[in-house]
Amino acid sequence: MGETNILKYLEKTSPQALIDVLNSDLEQTANQYNSFCQLINDRLSIKNSLHFDHQPISSSFDRQTRLQLMANIRNLNSVFNRLASLLNQSAFKKVDKGLIVPYDFNAWMDVGIKLTKEQINDYIKQVENVLKELFDFKTKYRLND
């Protein structure tokens, strides 16, 4: 996590492209998230056991695929929220113009009947914004892994 993360975006609308992009991005996000949580545990003594396991989305294009996608989105948002809560309770609070601003890491997408390219890319952008905040936190506190 030595530099900001650039996730892949969906360029063509096909079910296989959607699954490939999301699997790749979720795996990269899991690696960066887990690395960050380990880093704050080791270097800042913010004790935690936070961990995100990306469950690969199958390419069967059926109900199971949709359930796996929903589970990944829900689980990632949950671990993002737990990390935000942990950081908000720590001594490493975010301050803007002298005021404490709570960390708020959210990435959510409703998985409806039909997913559009725009919905997927918006979700990826939300995840990327959270990862950027984690990178900025590392930079601010000079945490190089």
C-alpha cells in the first residue's frame, strides 16, 4: 500500500467483464485493507483483529452469483464501518479546521434486478475513495509498510 490504489473500472457491459472486474477489485481491496489493519495494529498500537476475506464471485450468472456479490458488498461495508469506528475511538482522530470529523468509510450498492455499468463504476469509486483515505492516513502518520 505504498501508493494510492487505482482499481479497475467496468469498461464494457457484459456479465463476465463485471465479475472479472469486481473479483479483481475486491481481492486488491482485501489485500490493502488487511495490510492497513495490520499496520495500525503493529505501528500505532491500535489493537484490532479486523480482516476482510474476499469471497470470489462465481461466473455461473445465476442466483448464486448475485448472492455472492451481495455478500461481498455487505461484508466489505461492514469491515469499513468497523475500521471507521475503531479509528474514531483512537487518539488518531481526523481534524478539519480545528474540529474533529468522524471517519466515515462507506461503500454500498443496491444489487437490483439489473446492474448498470454506471452503478458498478460508482461502487468502485466509493471503494477507491475509502482506500484513498486509508492511504492519506498512512501518509499523515508516516506509516510506510
